[in-house]
Amino acid sequence: MGTADPRIERYLSKGRPWRDEMVALREILLSEDLTETLKWRSPCYRAHDANILMMDALNDAAFVSFFKGVLLDDPEGLLQAPGPNSRSARYFRFTSLKEIATGEKALRAFIRHAIENERKGLKVDLPDDDFELPDELSKAMAEDPELAEAFDNLTPGRRRGWVIHISGAKQSSTRIARVEKARPLIMAGKGLHDH
């Protein structure tokens, strides 16, 4: 049986999209061997001193997202990558209470597999920095060795997040502005979503 965090009660008491589905998912999650907490403003579930999964909702569905989802056996293809740049996370979407009831057995299998993988200490084998730095970031780091050192000291995920964010701008002037805005966060060792 999992450990509940009272902050999640308050989180779910607000009128939010897919609330009923999230309440049903939470019930399943708390019946497993997980510790519930609030991280990144969302319900997060931990085991073996590590984040295992998160539960939340977007406009079109409620979901459970597994941090190391690529390590899970998914012969039915129920798990999806959250986006084109996702390398390890995978999520299981639900658009009704009926879908949750139908998918509960598979969800529980994913949860137990993820907990077991963490118990074993399994890691996702990701290639180091398999991305190209945008010219504007490369130039800024060449002109500012402190920025280059701080960027190199970021975790691979944080570096990747900044590269994707800065590269996503169509115009060079916007990429330059993004580098300038990112500098204080990079210097503080933070990623795009860490403020």
C-alpha cells in the first residue's frame, strides 16, 4: 500500500480537467508500493529513493508518465513518447473512467515493472549530447567562458532542454534573445523548467 501526500488532496480538490480520471488513477497508484509527493506542481510517485512516475492531465487526457518508460515491456504499444524529443519518458493516456478500468491491469503491470527496474538500479542508456548546438548558443559560450562552463556542468537533460528551446526559434534574433534570457538560469545550474 502506498503513502499518500495530503497536498494531493488539495491539488485534486480544485476544478481541473480530467479530475475524476485523476482521482481514479490516484486510487490505483496508492494501492501500489509507491510514495506520493508533489513535485513540479504535479503528483509524483516514488520508490527506492527515485521518481518512478507522475500523474497529471493535459487538455485532451489524464495520464500517468513513467520517467524510465523506455525500459518497460509494452507489447501492446500502450505507452507513448510525450513528444518528439522525449528519450526516456513514456506515458499512458486515459480519456474516460472506462478506459482506466479497461487499462488497469496493464497500468499495474507497468507500475510494478517500473518499481522493480528501480530496485535493480536500471538506467536508461542515453547517448551523450546527441544534438547540435545552435550557432547563437555556441557563439555566446565562445565569448563567455563562464557561461560555457556552467552549461557543461548542467545535467544532460537540462542541456538538451536548453538546446531544444533555443533551437526552436525560427529567427536568429529570437534565438539570441533566448540565450540572453537563459543565461542567469544556466549560471544557476537550472534547466528550462526549474524556476
